[in-house]
Amino acid sequence: MTLVAEILAIGDELIHGALLDTNSKYLAIELERIGAVVHRFSVTSDDPDQLRSAIADACARADVVVATGGLGPTLDDRTRDVVAELLGGPLQFDAASWTQIQAWLSKRGRPVPESNRRQAMLPPGGTAIPNPVGTAPGFDVRIGRARFFAVPGVPREMHVLAAEYVLPAIAAMPGLTPTAQQWLRILGPSEALLGERIEPFMVPGRNPAVGITATGGLLTIRIVGTANTQEAAAAACEATAKELRPIVREWLFAEGTAELPELVVQQFTKAGRTLATAESCTGGQIAARLVDVAGASSMFAGGVVAYSNAAKVALLGVPQALLDQHGAVSEPVAAAMASGARERFGCDFAVATTGIAGPEGGTAEKPVGTVCFALAGPAGTRPWTVHIPDLGRAFVRDRAVFEIWRTLLAERH
């Protein structure tokens, strides 16, 4: 028996596009990690009829349903009311939850509106999931064939309730399927070309399954295996990866399920090396993604966004003569930016980007998508140019950032 899970994201703000649902991604990764098989994501509004249908349908299909959102104190937060209706009984007041809500607000010097009392109401048969980081307790209840978990939609709160209650509860249920993943990161070919190269591994029903995910020019070969144990699933994934490596070797630059900036931080920290950035067309994206990683301060000294020519001169010491002779998008200017950043920050390494992200600014000699890079280090400064397909401004900039990760991960300190 396989434990089938579904994830339900609730909220008008998701339907209307005001907010992006990131909770489902997090939950899917964590559910798969513990051995639940996720069959479906759903997003629904707060409308009672739509919400009732979404919950009832999910609970008829799955063994476990994790729902996020609709647990606030206002009348448009309807998850608990709809679940109570589905279960055929009134909401029940939970004194322990109300005490916790009052204590949480009082500790922060905030008033305790009577409307918050709604958050202490539970559907019949429900068990409260305490919320130590907010005023919205979750709940755990049986609906039809499914065990239904409701948690807040605020990601910070959802993470805590999932980690402390939901995931351990599901991990104790029968029917878990040990699953492992291995990712191969690819930069260079088109998705079609890569697909042709590894087509024999992508047949339906294969275990481990092999697929390709494309994001801003980065291709990820995802290997997902199941077995009787986590160790056996991981071994099966590694066996497939071993077959794939020689097939894609000229494009392969990183492995593992960690995010690429995390791998860069780990590699530089382990080597005791420091890094600075000088960015033009990428607008600080490289620096921002590095500092998203906990512990980045051990290796990242800082960065400069020098978008204008004047900023390149004033902040990085790029000679005006280079700009006049070669233009801002050129290898000599990229090299000067990287060297300037390395010198000013006193780092072991520095990287630079300068390019034409579009949609305007391209010429016959330097079309949109032309990006010049440089890496400055103890062995000198190396500039290079990549002509990125003009698939939109965001694509060009994202692809440029991936080129930096590839370069830094290839650097042997």
C-alpha cells in the first residue's frame, strides 16, 4: 500500500495572483522526503462552495491532505467552518488554543480582539496543532478516507507547524515509500538536445525515474528512485547517475539537491576563500542569492551594483578610456570590474557581469543577450563572453547568474 498525499493551498490572494504559492513546493519536498507519494497540488479560493468541493475531492482521492491557509481571524478565513460543515457538526471552542492565542498577543504588548477567538474554534473531532509563532493554530482531523491537516498559510508559521507536528505525524503512518533523489545540473545545451542525449533513460515506468527541469537556462536532470529502504533508493539513484555522467560530462557542472548558491558558499567556506561581486546587468542578483544562504558571511565580503558607466568608474575604478574604447559590455571592462572589486574588498576572488539584457540596447556586433563576465583571483583575471538566447530580459539575467555559479563551482581553490 502506498501512502498518497495531496496538497491544497487556500486563499483568494493566490487565485488572483497577488501572492505566489511557495508552501506547496516546500511541503511536496518534505512529504516526498519522508516517503509519502504526492499525487496532486490544488489551489482554491476562499469561496465556501469552491473550498468545500476542493477539500471533499482531495479527501476522497488521498490518504493524507495538507491544506495551507484560511485560518485567520476574519470572516473570509473559512477553512475551519467548511471542514465543520463537511463533518456535519458545529465548531467547538478549544480553551487551550484560546489561552495560547491570548498569551502570544499579550507577550508582544498587543491587544486581544474578540475576533481572534475564532481561531480557537475546531471542527468536530479535530485536534489542535499548537502554533508557537503566531495566532493561528492548525488542526488535524479525519475526513472520509483522508487524514486532513490544516496549517496557516503564512510560510514562517507553516514551516514550524509542518516540522513540529504534521511531518512527524505522517512519518508514523503506514504505507510510506522510501524515496531518494539525485540531481545533475547542466548548463549549455537546449532542453531538446539534452533530452535526445538521455532519451533511453526517460521511458515511462522506469525506476529510478529520470526527467528534465528547465529554469532560466539551467537544466536539471532529476533522478527519483523508490525502494524498500532509503539507502536502497539512494543507491539506485546513484547507479543511474553513474550511467548518465559520461553522457553529459561536457555540460555537467554540479550535483546534489542543494541550491547552487548554497553549494558555492559551502565550497568557498571549506577552502577558507572569500568572494566579492561587481554586477551590472544582473543588478545584484548574485549577491542577493548568496546572502540568502545562512553562513554566507564566512566567505562573502560584499558587492557593488555598478549599472551606469559613472558608477563603474567611481566605485570600481574602471578606466574611462576602457569604456570609451570598448564600451561597457566588453571583456576589458568586465575584467576591470572584477579586478576593482577584488582590490577594494580585499578578497581572494571577485566576479563581474556586464551585458545587454534587452529588450533594447542590442546592436549587430553586440546583440541582446551578449554578456561579458570576468573572474579575478590569485592567478590573474580571466574575462569571457557568453551569447545568451534572447528569450526575454529575465531569462538573460537568470542565465548570466547561472554562468557565475558554474564558474565558481568549477574553481579549484
